[in-house]
Amino acid sequence: MKLPSPPTRVALMLLAARLACALAAAAEAPRPEPPPDLVIQAGSVLPLYGPAIKGGAIVIRGGKIVAVVPKGEAPAGVKVLDFPTGLALPGLIDCSSRLFVPPAEKGEDERVAPHFDLTDGLDPYDRDRQEVLAQGVTSVYVSPGSEGALGGLTAVVKLNGAELRDQLVVKRRVAVKGSLGVSQDNISSSIQRLADYATIREELLAAQRYLDEYEGYQRELRKYEKAAKKAQDAKKNAGAAKPNGEKKPERPARPKRDPAKGALVQVLRGAVPLQLEAYREDCVRNALRLQQEFGFKLILEGATEAYRLVDEIAAAHAPVIVAPVVQSFRLFPQLDLRNHSLSNAAALSRAGIDVLVGTGGDTGRESQFLGVAIAQAIRGGLRRDAALRAVTVDAARVLGVEKRVGSFAPGCDADIVVFASEPWAPDAAVQAVFIDGQLVYGGAQ
């Protein structure tokens, strides 16, 4: 076989090098984004991560928000659903709901069960889901019941109609739920309220001892591993004979695992907040005392008389889930709500406290009245923009799901509600609801 001449070989080598460079550049070049699969247009769009857009368009791809743009900038050739008179908002979040939670799964059988995972008992077939969805609620925050001092772990759940629990859950283990002085059978006493405080405090102290024991074990384990390595090296240097007077290091015993204390260790480490349901002023004070003593992240729930402790709550940087805003969401009048005030949420918000709004009903059915709760909070003095944030972007941030729900920020789930007017208005009919970019209620005009 005749070999090419030297000049020809050089030319071939240069050609191969240029081809390799071209292929490398093509590989490094950014690939064009696939086109969106849906655009939802509305008379006004409130993204809640930026200013409102009159005549806006929400661009969606793969069930996620791509961008919010003026109508004229929507890509051509893409499916468009138009609501020319509608107001498009992120799906609402009820921050205190019983939807999907059967009565037997509220964590009320055990006095202390902080490790109880509520998501294990969710009912995906809850019949109230569709009625709640029709009012613009696309996610709910669910907690164990209030009969146990430490009832278990909370979760954010989506109303997407999934039949598998894992597909319903946006985030599990949001917080450990506890209760301070919540009346049982409409009976409450100062002794019972103090007993709840003492129980939670003792459990936190036991968890601290458990943590100290485990950290001590870790220190001893490191010492053992270091000593074992030293002994092994000494044995190699001395040959097969065992060095005189050398004792074999003993591996420390691992502490017995305790799931309940383990859940509270996460609270003490600041990885998971402790959410305390407390209504009366003395119970809210006890919650703040616990937070001050142990330094955990605190979320207050209920907090009927929180307006009396605005400065203390602000100093603790504790978000407050105001629920119920309306007493009629409970089947029977409760002692806990005796000093209820519509101005509670407004007073907290004015102090710079993160306010979340929930229905706080006895069943999941009450979640359909979240718009009523917002309207009543506004009636009590809460600013309209704060009321809307309390069930969307602020709620998502406090609950740790702001990258999924609560706004139209790029990358968030395309959970969208189109109202005929503001959700707190009497004529706030829902025109359409989308979850993950799929139409689940109503339709385009």
C-alpha cells in the first residue's frame, strides 16, 4: 500500500484537527430550548415575584413556569388559552387544613409521637377535594391533631388528583407539630395547659440528652478508630508478635436508636421547625419560653390572642399561622377562641411578622372557604397585598416549598388559578384552575 506524501499527511492532520475542534465547539454550544407547550393569557397576571402585568401571558413547558410576559410576546404556534377578563394568580395554599387527613390519622392516639409521619395515612380519595379545588385552592398544609402534646410531622400536599400518596406530597416533614393548652371537649384548665408545656419541655430535654449521648459516641468512635489504626501499624512494625503491654482497643457501643427523640433532635439542630398550636396568651407565652430556652425555629399556629404579644413574637422571629380567621369554621364554639379578633392578622403583619392564613376547620371541607378567611382578615385591617401573600408566596417560603408553589417564578410548578376578580371579592368566581399545567377545573372563555 502506497503511503501519502509528507505534505498530504500534514494536510490530513490539519483537517482532522479542525474537524475535532468543530465537533468540540458543537458539543459545548448550548442546545436550543424546546418550545413551550402551553400559554395562558389573562386580563391581569400577578406573578407574586414581581410586578403585576396587565394583559399578561404565562408561558409553560413540562408543567413548569417558563416566564410571565406581555401577551404580544407569547411564542407563536403554541396552544393558547385566553381569559381576557380574568385575574391569574398562583394557586392558593390553605395553611391549616384537614383535607386528605382521616380522623383516625391525626396523631391523636399517642400523647407523644413527634416521629409520626402524617403522609403515611393520607387519603388520596377525599371527596371534598373537588369542592376545595373549585375555589382556587391547589395546595394544603396538613398537620396532626391537637390532642397529643407532640403529634407528629406535617406536610404540604397538592390537590392534583393523584392516587399515590407520594405523588400528592409536595414536601413531607415540614415541621414537628405540638400543642399547648388546646381545650379538649371544650374544657380547659391552667393545670392542663401547664402540663402540656412541661411535657414538651421534658421531651426536648430528653432529646438533648439523646443528642449529647450520640455526639459522645461519635467522639469515642473517632478515638477508637485512631487507636485501632495505631495498634495495627504497631503490629506491622513489630512483626507477627503482639507488642508487649498493648491492649486491643474496644469499639464503643452505639446508643439505642429512638425515632421519637431523633425527630426532636432535628428540631434542636434547627433542621426542622417546631410548630406549636397555641391559642391563649399564656400558651403563646409558653411557646416563646420554649423557643428561648432551646433555640429552635418556631412556627405558631392558631394564636388567637397573639395580638397581645406582638413585640415578643416579632423578637422571636416566629411566623404565625392565623387559623381560624372565622370562628364559624369550627363546628362548635371553643374556649380557645373566646378572645378571637379579626384584627389579629393585621396586628401581627404591621409588626413585620410573617403571617400565614388558614381555614383551621374541623374537616377538610372548610378549605373551600379560604377566600372567606382572606376577606375577613382584610376586613380586620390586613392589607390586601399581605393577605394574598399569606396564602401564596409567603406561605410557600415559610413552609419551605417556594421553589415549587406560591408564585410564578421560573421553574415553579404551573399551579394557576384564574379568578373573575380578586379572590376576596364577593364576585370572585373561579374561571379555571391548572395544576402542573393541566386544566383541572373550568376552562377558557
